[in-house]
Amino acid sequence: MKIMFFMSTIFFLISNAFILISSVMSKKTNLDREKCSPFECGFDPKSLPRIPFSLHFFLITVIFLIFDVEIGLIFPIIPSFTMTNIYFWFKTSIFFMIMLLLGLYQEWNQKMLNWTY
């Protein structure tokens, strides 16, 4: 019993020493306003809350969400190749690809893919 207590005390002291050493060695000395502030959706949290944000930023976010959901729907197509009928698999795959390309064409047609703003 004494050996177990002694070993657990030694383990506790060594692990706390490692935690203390790593926290001292990893301190960043370069602290400025940008590195200390949280980054939330392109807004500066220390500024006035009612400053209007960029509409272009909002539209890019919506585009990302739409294409992200479509990519998430495409991922199960590959494993389902061996489990379903080849005709049904091909028809579903083509449908998703056409929808993805139509969305891309729509965004390109509205000039939302212009990154020179």
C-alpha cells in the first residue's frame, strides 16, 4: 500500500512538473491586439456592434454553405456504388453533378466568383 501511494505521488509530481515546464516554455512573448482577440466571422469584437458588414462576405459564406452541403451529399455516392443498381447509381450521380455545376454556373453568372474585391 505504501509503495502504491509513493508511486502515485511520484507520478503526480512528475506530471505536474512536465505541465509547468511546458506552459513556461510555450509562452508567447509577441502579444498584440490581433493575436489576443478572438476572430469571429470577420468582425472585430472590440469595435462598435452596429457597424455594417460586407455583403460580399455574406454572399461568399452562403455560397460556401450551399456547396459544402452538396459535397456532403456526394460523399456517400462512392460507397453506394457496390450496394445499388448501376443504373440508379449513375442517374443519382449525374443528377448531383448537374446540380453542382448549375449552382457553380449561377454564381459565376452573377460574378460572385470574382476575387478582386
